[in-house]
Amino acid sequence: MLQSAGLHKDSQAFVTRPVHNGQSDLQGCSMSSSTSLDTHAPRPPAATLQRWQRLCGDQALVCLHLFAHSSQVLIYAQPHGSDAPVALQLPLGLDLLAQQVFGNRMPNEAQLEHGIMLVEDTIMPVATQIPAHSMLLLNDRLLHAVGRSALGRAQAHTHSVRREAVETLFNLLVMQAMHPQVPIHDVPQTPQAAAALLILREVLHHWQLESVLLDDQPSG
């Protein structure tokens, strides 16, 4: 059962579920157990890489893109070198969460807990492939919007979002899930945004990323 927001301000508060060979043990959702690797993903244009360098310097970058039926992780161990990024395809998409798990509406408590377990089982096996001290760069349009929601209007010109800010927004989603008849103003009120927030929160936690950078020229 989900705890109230006041009881899990620390990102460690949710209990980690066991992973069974990278597969979800949930019923009612179909998900491939494999994560595919493509070492020949194309590099972004030079102008894009230069923009990212201004944002993050020489730190390793991780980019996450959410699609309807899958997600893509691009890992730039040396983002300003000549090597192509490592691309991982994850068998987790927005449709699986927003439609199959959430029922195409804002999630209630049981649905959100269901989604947490599904996301954890998908992303935890990838954690060992994320370089230490990486920065998560959000240039996926939906994730970028969720990151902006976590910052709030008072920090509209900031490009860096601390994990704690994402956690605070997620706590509000938890509160709303426990009382779904009372929408919370600061929580994006679409099932797709709720799914993206859930994925972002779990990625930051399980990949041990302290903050994210917002690329204000998002793609997709």
C-alpha cells in the first residue's frame, strides 16, 4: 500500500521489489522480458551536442525517450567525443501504463502501486549500465513538461531539477491517488503525464541520479 506523502519524503521510502530475470510478475500486463542493445545509434547534430555541453559540461549524459509501446535510453559516456551513444530499448511504453494499468484515467492507489512495480522491474536491471555521476537530460517533450512542473513557476528560467523536486511532485500524485476524487492543482492531470512522472521518479531513484537537466528545445 502506498504511504502518504508525508511519510516518504526520502526517495528510499518505497520498498524495492525483487526482479525476476528482468520480468514483471504482474498479471494483466504483457511486457517483453528483454532489453535490446543497439551500439550504432546515431549521434545528434553538432549544434545539439554543443547546446548540451553548455548545460552539463563534460559529464556523462543519459537521455530517456518515452514512446507508446517502448522507451529508449541513450547513454553518452563521452558526449563530446566521436563515439556513438549506446542505445537501450526498454519494453515499457506510455500506453502500457496510461491505458492498460491506469485505465486511461488518473491512477488510484492500487493502479499507481501496480505501475511502480512494473516500472521497477523494467528499469532496475539497466542500472548497472548507467555511468557513475551521470546527468539525466530531458529532451523528450513529455518528460520535459513534467520536469518543468516539478520546478514550478517560480523557477521558470532554471534548467536543473533536483531529484527532491521530482519526489515532491510524485508525493502529490500519491496523495491524489489515495483520494482520486480530489485533484491536486500542481499535479499534471493526464494519465500520460502521470505515467511519465512515475517513470522519471523511479529512474532517478534506481539509477542513482541526483538531478536532471532540461533541454528547452525538446524533441518528440
